[in-house]
Amino acid sequence: MSTKLTRLGYQMRFYRTLRAANPRLVYASITGFGSRGPKASEAGTEVIVEAETGLMAMMGTPDGPPVRFGVAMVDIATGIALVSGVLAAALERTRTGRGRRVEFPLYAMAFSCLATVIASASVDAASQRGRWGSGHPSIVPYSAFKASDGFVVLGAINELMWERLCEAFELDGLRSDERAATNDARVRNRGFVERAIAEVIAPLRTVAVTERLKGAGVLVAPVRGASGAVEDPQVAELGLEAINMPKELGG
């Protein structure tokens, strides 16, 4: 008997033994690749499933290597899904009087996070090839830009917001240029558009950029380090616990 079948058989026997003792049992587990299929016996951790599912291929800069998420987002998402699944099974138990076994593979959760990417690829496969850094494959501008004292991320997700961005930075020439006339044109001429915006932002401080664009109704935020983020007044307002971060993590 293969390792895969032995492992699955053990899990199922264990569950059936517990269920026989308590039919109302809700039995939940997290696995790497699931308890069945050709990868069931393989070790699966966050970084492995990121690589296997296509998540890692999306992360990084266009001319750089693929990178993993900075935090274990698949682990976190799988844990949240497990809680939701257990609650749903517990609700079902109030109606049927019986529990059930629920399994949450990291592999499956990673694919669920790719839902919009897979849908986009089915329409325009080329848009999902390669890595975009902080940018977006089908919206321009929608990226991080370097200011004189740090970075800001901004986005013009519709034509009205694009008009406001150009007005805020007095980019009349860019706004009237046919290479930036529509979002489709800006996507085709990404480098041209992003260079023009980068040039006007480079000499400004992040606070000046964010204040100007927020005042104009454009999506914008400073790119903060973790220790700086927890000091934001919004953290206290929402009752979030501020963690004392080492300064080397960024201000």
C-alpha cells in the first residue's frame, strides 16, 4: 500500500473511531495538498503551495525573480476558512443532529485566492503572464512611486480619477496625449505614463503627494513600514492593539 493511501486510511479510521463515539463531532483539519490525489502524500507548506499554484509567479518585479508573500497569507486565509467551515458545520448539526468531517488544504485555499486571476486569464491570458511589482496588469496608473523621502502608492481606477490626477499634478500635456487618452492606451504605454508621473512625484515629499491627491479625490497612500503603521491614529480608533515593532522593520 502506498504512503498516500496509508495516510488517508489512517486519517479516515481515526475520524470514524471518533465519530462512532460521538456522532455530533465536527472534525476539522488543515493539510498541505489534501488527503486524496497524486500530491496527497507530499509536504505542503505556505511557500510550497505559493509556488505550485501560481501565486509566487505573480509576485516580484518584472525583471526579478519570483518572491513569496512577506507574511504567510495562505496560512492565514486557510485558518479563517477553517473557522468559517467549522461554524457552518456546527450550524448544520443543530438541524441534523450530526457532525461532519471538513478539510482545508492550503493548496485549495491558494487556488481560491486566484479566482479573479484565473477569470482574467480566461479572457486575456497575456495580461496574467509575468510579474507586475506593485502595479496592476490592466489598470495604469496603479502602482508605487518614489517620492523624495519614501514611496507612495496611487491609483486612477476610472477616467474621472485619471482627470483629477492630471489636474492635481498639472499634467495637461499627458492628459491630452493620445498614448494616455484611455486606460487601454495607458496600459499599452505603461512605461511612458509611469515615467511621466514618476518625474513629477520624485522631488515631492510623501505627505505632499498624499495630501494633494486625497484633496483631489484620487486613491493614494504612503507606503509605511510596520512600526510606522501601528502608530497611525486609526489603529487606536478601531481598538487595534499597537505592537511595539523594532525600528529596523521600518518607520
